[in-house]
Amino acid sequence: MWFVITVMLTFNSGEIVSREYLQETFPDTWICHKHIANNKVELLLPHLQENLKSFEFFCESRYGSEV
């Protein structure tokens, strides 16, 4: 099992979109959350738009071969 970062984006229109950050995977949830805490702005920058209302980061488990 390994973990990836997912960002949930909510826009002013009410649309909710989730995106997976697949450039890096993590062996456990603690390392994943530490990466989020240390890199929030860098992780969010590609998704910034004028109509972005809110966002949330998650560490989600995956099974199978790593990315």
C-alpha cells in the first residue's frame, strides 16, 4: 500500500473537482501529511483560478504498483 495526495477544489459555481498529485507517492500517511504541510502553496498553485472558493488536501491509500 502507498499514498497519494488528492486536492478537492470547490468553485463559486458549486462545482467540486478532485485532482490527484501523482508526481510523488508516499509509504505511509504521516509522510504524506508532512509533505502537504511543508508544500501547501506549491501544491495549490497549479489549481488557482479567480473563481476558486475553497480547497482541501487528502492523503489517500492505493494498492498495486506505485506511480
